[in-house]
Amino acid sequence: MACSSADDACRQAARTASRCAGAVALARSGDPDLDEFDDPVLLEVHGQVPTQILTQIVPMPF
């Protein structure tokens, strides 16, 4: 889900984790018109998110 800011992403992840096992908030920058983005940056983890999932979406270390 796209959010307008890092703070908004963290709030949304916290809300999602309240009704799911866990959620992550990520930030990424880039050009959506060209579909070119930098690697995502992990902002927060809420609840239980398996390490295997995190390593698939965020480069180590986290």
C-alpha cells in the first residue's frame, strides 16, 4: 500500500498489525513513471514477521 510519508507508512503498518500477525513499513525512492526504484529501506516491523520474509523484501542487514 502506498503512503504519503514515512510516518504515514509506520502508522499504517501499526494499524495493519493490530488485525494481522505482523506488518512492515518500508520506504523507497525512485521514478514510478520509469518503474525504477532504489532498494527499500525498512522503517519498522510490527508484530511477528518471519525473517525469511524480511530477507526477501529488504537487503541485509536489518
